[in-house]
Amino acid sequence: MNLERELALEFARVTEAAALAAACWVGKGDKEAADDAAVTAMRVMFDTVSVDGVVVIGEGEMDEAPMLYIGERVGTGVPPEVDIAVDPLEGTNIVAKGLNGAISVLAVAPRGALLHAPDMYMDKIAVGPECKGRVHLDASVKENIKEVAKAQGKLISEVTAVVLDRPRHAHIIEEIRRVGARIKLISDGDVSPGVATAYRNSGVDILLGIGGAPEGVITAAALKCMGGDFQARLCPEDEEEIKRCHAMGITDIKKIFTLDELVKSEDVIFAATGITDSFLLKGVRYYRRRAITQTIVMRSTSGTIRIIEADHCLDKKPLFKDERIKSMLDW
């Protein structure tokens, strides 16, 4: 089964809607309201897309409404049958504080193609096409940085690594500095920099460290489209999380998942819209009851990467006339 290219634009409209809704809350200190608005807008737009979709990576379980929960059916219910990984608002704290790096993102693949990653931590390494096959999760930071430099024809001092600014990453940060590479520390949201490793002129060469497992699968889907590379290992913190892994069919907790194990199909669609400025995209910009969005959308079958800049007339958008959305927006 091939996902029709027309669907790529439909999924871009879904992330645009979530980004527009969430952006109304930038800097207002209410991450829950921003997340609820993004989730609701995404759900409303999914209702218009001609797919039989199942959310395999979402924001919560079935009893955690209004999140797009794991197992939720989305779309109009007609073929193709697809798995969908979503994060309507990646970077809730970022939006609440008005910082850079928030996006709305989704990935789509044929049914059964995406790893059903439990909502826990995951150790990750992401690189672009030039470095495919040159790095390894079990290699030292020094070895991986050197391989990235060789593959890209750079000096080590010109390589930029992105790491979440967390105490757990102190040793990684120290090793990167010791080898002489550059570091960009981020407060939240590692999907955007992970995808940016494969995007020209992004200024990001490698992503390292532990972040969310669902975000890892979404990043892997994008890198599958872009020819990059990604490896990951789940990091359960207690017996309960280990049991969740087993319940989802993951019996070897120490297993390193390759890109092709995380995303088993060569037929993948990825879409993301900027909410605030990030490594990858510009955020939503408002003027005179209009808004400009920037979206990246790609398909693995063609390898095409499109950047869509859309100028929206908010007063004419059906989305913002929907009572589910109007009641959530501080307009």
C-alpha cells in the first residue's frame, strides 16, 4: 500500500490547525490550556482526513481526555489503514514561557509499521544522511563526534551537538566539551533538533541523550523520510515501566532499536508546524486577524521535503468557528 501524496497536504493542515490553536497561548503561563487547544484542534482536523487511522503514539491513555489517546480512531474511517504518531504540542513548557522550540508534529505509516513505544524515557542518537551507519548508541561520545566530523568534512570544533539540559546529561555535556565540539543545550522538545540533524543549514549535526520514547519514534519517522539515521534504547525507571514494555511486546529491555525497527515501512509521511521559532521552523506570526505558519512535510517514498508557508485568514477559517475551539481560545 502506498500513501497517496495528496494525504501529505491533508496532514500538514492538521499540524497547522494545532499550531494555530496553541500559539494563542504563547507566553501566557498556562501549558495545560495550550495543550488542550492543540489537541482539540488536531482532533477536529483529523475528522476531515480520508484515512482509517489509529493513534499508536499519543498524549495519554483512553481515560486521560482530552488527549489524543493511544488506540483512538481518527480520520473518516475509510482506507488506507494507518498508524499515527502525534504530539499536538511538543514543548508545553516552551509555549507557556514564550521560548523557542515548540512545534506541532505527526507521523503516519501503514498499519503495524510504527513501534508502539511506551510513554517513558529513551536513550537516543540522531544524525543526518552523511553520517548514516557511522555512529552507534554504545560508542563513546568522543567516537561519535569524531565520526560525524569525518563524515561531514568538518573540524571537530565545527560539529554542533544538541542535548537536553538535564542533570542526567552532565557526563555527555562534559565529554562533548572535552573533545572540543560545540553544544546547544535545550530546555524541552527534542523532536525539532533531532529532525534538524538531517536538514540543510540547520546548524545541528547530532542529537544525543535521553528524552521521551514517543518523541523518539516520531523523530525516527522524519529521519526515515530524510535518509538520516537514528538509534534508541528504552530506559524504564521501575518495575511498572518494565511491565509496560513487556505488555507492548518489548521483552529485551536493553535492545538497541535501529531506524528500520522503529519505523518498519518505507512509506512514511511526516508533518510539523512551528508554534514558536525552532531549529527547524519559524513560529506562528499574527497580523490583522491573519496568521502565517511554516510547515515541513515529507514523504519517504519520494524523498521530497516541502516547506509550506501559509497565510491564514482567521475569521474565515472553519476551525475557529468550531465551538470546541472557540471555548478554548483566549480571544
